[in-house]
Amino acid sequence: MTAPTHDTVKADEAEADAAADVAKKHVEGRSLGRIAWARLKRDKLALAGGVTVAVLILVAVFAPVLTALIGQDPNEYHQDLIDPLFGTPTGSFGGMSADHLLGVEPVNGRDVLARIIYGARVSLLVGFLSALVAVVLGTVLGILAGYFGGWLDALISRVMDMLLAFPQLLFIISLIAVVPNSMLGLEGTGVRLFVMVLVIGFFGWPYIGRIVRGQTLSLREREYVEAARSLGAGKRYILFKELLPNLIAPITVYTTLMIPTNILTEAALSFLGAGVKPPTASWGQMLNTAVRYYDQDPMFMLVPGIAIFVTVLAFNLFGDGVRDALDPKGTR
């Protein structure tokens, strides 16, 4: 019986190393983020919604650049394109042309595409900032109520119930009527945006606060919280190092679903005249003007209506996809 040659030993070692590498790849762990991303990539509707949201954000951020590229100012009047008798755009489809791709507004002739682009800034700004206010308040108060319980939980829960029963829309309309034109260094539209963000966010926090409170009630009894407590961890450590990281998933999901609701609220307020002041572009304000000229110029109502519909639908699709990716057990 002959001894194995040197080349044979090397080949066997190479095969063993390759098998070890394959086995290592098979047992390689993945983070929760990577697992969620892998699930999200399989949801084509959610990806389409996410891409649409990203495009809308870019449009809002680079609105001045985009309007400069199309050569239109959102506040520039084009009276020569308006019929002096009826106040509607001349030509077909709301005055669409090579210079005005989506036509012009009735009465004043401002470019619709430029105002749609700038209107995205107002809607997304109010949607994101009011959601941020609601998330911060809801997370802090919800986690405190769920962890400490007792009188603090009872107090915060009753405040939630009271705010949920309060007529938010009527309150904002009443508040706008008495708000001064200048406040805290802001003027006109800036004041109204500030008030809308604060009020919408303040009345929105109980929704996410109840979710955070319920999750905290469940998490505070988990083994890792008991282990941290038994090792002498303080309340602050448990709240911010043990509980809060495990609440990121539901907070993220609810935030993506809260933003479109806030966008609709801003559009409703602008439609009712309690939103931004003219000549600042707003989709709700454009719809308000379009109602009066629907019979003569239906295109002017369709364009901002479609913009609101696409924006809200994109956020909802993306939010549903994120929820399913982070919580597969709750997938419908």
C-alpha cells in the first residue's frame, strides 16, 4: 500500500477548505434589516410606491431647478392665454401647449405644472414634519405609560382618549382665524404652516402613542428586560436600550401610514381656505379654485386631484410593504 503523494494531500486540503467555505456561507447569519429588505424586494407594489415617494421628495426638494428647466414661474400670470369673457384658458385641454405642458389656471393663467411642483413642497413638508411631531410625542408618552403604568398610565391614556374625540379639523380652522399674520419671526404662509404642523402633529400623537403603549406593556415582561433589571440596569437604560430598539419596527410602519393622512389633512385645510395663503401653491387650494370652473375647465380639477391621489396611494403601498416586511406574521 503506497503513501499518499504530496499533491493528493494538497488536493484533499483544498477540497476540505472549499467545503468549509460553503458550509460557512450556508450558516451565515443575517440581520433583521437584511431579512426585512429581502422581503420588501419581493413586493413589487411596495417598491413601486417607494420609488414614487422618492421621486416626489426629489421633486419637492429641487422644485426651483425643475421650474427653471421648464421655463415657468408658479406665480407668473399669463392673461393673454385666458378668455376675457369666461375666464377660462383658451385652446383645448385647459390651454395645454409646448410651453405649458399641463395647461394654465383659469382667471390668472398661472402654469399648472409649476404650481403642482411647488405644491408638492407644501404637502410633503406638512406631512413629514407633523408626522415627526406625532412620532416623538407618541413614542415618548406611549413608552412611559406602558412601562411605568399606574397613575401615569391612567393620566396619559385619558389624555389620548380626549384628543382622539376632539374635532381636529374644526379646531385648526378656528385657530387659523385668530392666528396673527406674523409670529416667531414667521410671516403669512410661514405662520400657517407652523400652526398646521404643530396642531396636526399634536392631535396625531395619540394614534401612535396607543400602539407604543400596547407594545411596551408586552415587551416589559420579556426575559431580556427581566435579565437587564436583575443585573442592576436602571430605568433609563431599559427604556432606551432594551425597549426602544424593539419598538422601531411598529413606529416606522405607522409613520409611513401617518404621512399620507397628514397630506390629506393639509389638502383639506387648503381647500377650505385655512391652509397656506395665496399665492403660495397648494394642491388643496388648486382644487378649491377648480371647483368654480369645473364645467368650463375640467382639466384643472383633474391635475391636482391626480397628484394627491398618486401621492397618498404611493405612501400607503410603501407603508403596507414595510409593515409586511417587518412583521411577516401579521401579513394578510
